[in-house]
Amino acid sequence: MATASSTHLHLPLLPLPHHRRRFSSPPAILLRRNRRSASVIVSVGADKLGDFGARDPFPAEIESNFGEKVVGFSDTEHKILIPNVRALALSQQECVPVSSLQAPMAEDEAQKLLKKVVGWRLVDDGRGEFKLQCLWKLRDFKCCVELINRISKVVENVGHFPDLHLEQPNQVRAELWTSPIGGLSMNDFIVAAKIDEIKTSDLAPRKRVWA
């Protein structure tokens, strides 16, 4: 029977057999049927386990050193690691000065970095010097000028600038390379990634809708 310190919860009637049946439940929990109110009363004594979820270990559990038998310890040291430059996205990195004595980036390395920028391709100028190139086909001449202005704002404080060409009435071509070393450097891919983040959807040609 429930004691005076018990908490009573009235739950909807559950189908029970005609005879009394014992339930396998924690020692502090007692289920009984109240025939008068046609309900099932769950009585939780003072020695209840508490809410579902985490709880403090019992004294017997502490004495058994159970914490040494599971993964992790109470004295585990947690560190928040600040990502290094290589872990950052290209667009979040900054350009660095490049010495004329530095060798240009090898083609195989450039091909790997090319997968991290969108719409750019490697082009050979015919002298064995590689460049990054990107083309945009836009709606009209005004949209081309607007894109060039947006690119200018992005690279204004970067310190590394692309060559921008307005071709035809609705096409813009951008080329990136590091002239002091006669080829590509990490700066070219960083700027390409920053340019990739420029919004161009409002400048693209409108799609025709057929009735």
C-alpha cells in the first residue's frame, strides 16, 4: 500500500485480469487497481529513483569503482582547439606576400585545389604558366558592369587582384595568377573562393516560361 509520503497519479483504466497480478517494477513503485474510481493508481514512495535520465551513483556503485570500467573519466581534460589555416575554408583565409624566388604551384597541387572553387578552370598560356579562369554569362551589359563592381569591392582589401575582361555584351571573364612567380600561388585560389561567394543569381539571364 502507498504510504502518506507517496505521490498518486491517476491514469486511464487499463485492461486487467479478474484476479490480482503482481507487476515487476522497481521496489519503490507499486501498481494497484482502484475498483471504485475505475482507474489505476501508481504509487511512488519516498525511495524513488527520480526522473528518467542522469542520476547520482549509489554508494555501492562508487565503492565498485565502476567509473574505471567505462569509457571516459570524471577528470578527463577537454580542450577547445582553434582550427589552423589549413582547416579553414579558402574564402576565410587571407592572402600573404609572395616572394619572386618562390616556385609556382605544381599542376597536380593546383588540380586538387581546383575542386574547392566553383566554376574555375586551369588554363595554360602556352608558355607553361597556368592561370585560373572563370566565365560568367549574364543578362545584359549593365549586369556585367555590376558584377565587375561587386568583384572589385570583394578584392579591394585583399591585396591580390584578378584581371577582369568585359567580353561581348553579356560576358565577363576573370583570370587569376601570381605574376612575380609566373604561375599560380595559394593567393589565387583564396581570391577565387572569395569571388565564388558573390551573389550573381540576380544578374543571370531570365529563364523563358512557355505557356
